[in-house]
Amino acid sequence: MSTEGRLASAPDRAAELARRATPPPPGEWAAREVILHLAIVDEAVWHPRLDSLLAAGDEPPRWSWVEPGLWSGPGDDSVAGALAAYRERRAATIARLEALGDAGRQRYGIHDTYGRLDVPALLRILADHDAEHLDQLARLAGG
């Protein structure tokens, strides 16, 4: 599956794993919290970065490290609400990627930690972050 396919299917995978999740060990996030984190990362990290690429002029945008916690809003008290928030934010991420078009996919930004990041590199980082937390959900689901 392509990176973009993995990104688009991540909320469905999270939903599947969350249905089978058991309570976490002490000190670890429950399924709802993992999904709320995935939602806020799309909103607080990826939307601003992709928006800055869409608006970029001659100078590449600069990005700093962002470490969001959990998304908070209507429905954040349930797994179903967390999944709805994640699905909505991921759909908005995919829409931003599509809006970049071929020309926008040639743009890049400068990250304070990672250095120069083009669109394929951003997508790999996002997919790796998804994989890390989907693995976390898989452990809660017994697999």
C-alpha cells in the first residue's frame, strides 16, 4: 500500500483495533487517548505545515518541534467521539495533500530538528507516527 493509502486508511485501522482494545497497563494511554492524540497531531502539526507549503512563496517555511497532547472537543469522552474527531482531521489532512497538486509537492520546508523536509519526507514522518500509535493500539487489542 502506498504511503498516502496508509494515511487514508489509518482511522479505519484505529477503529478496528479500538473495538478489541483492553484497558492499558498503568501509566499508558487507553485506546481513546491514543486516538485523541492522533487527532490533535493532524490538527496541530500536519495542517499548519501543509498549509504553510500551500501558501509558500520564494522562501521555504520554517517549522519547529510541536508535541501536542490529546485533542479536546465535543465527543472526546468516548472512543466513538475520538474516532470521529480523528476521521475528520485525517480527511482534512488528505484534502490538503490533494490541494498541493504536483507543483506543491515539489515544495519543502525547514524543520528545526530534521532540517529540509519535502512532501514525501513529511508523509513518511506522518506514516511512521501513525504506525507507532497503531502498534500501541494493537498491543491493547492483544496483538
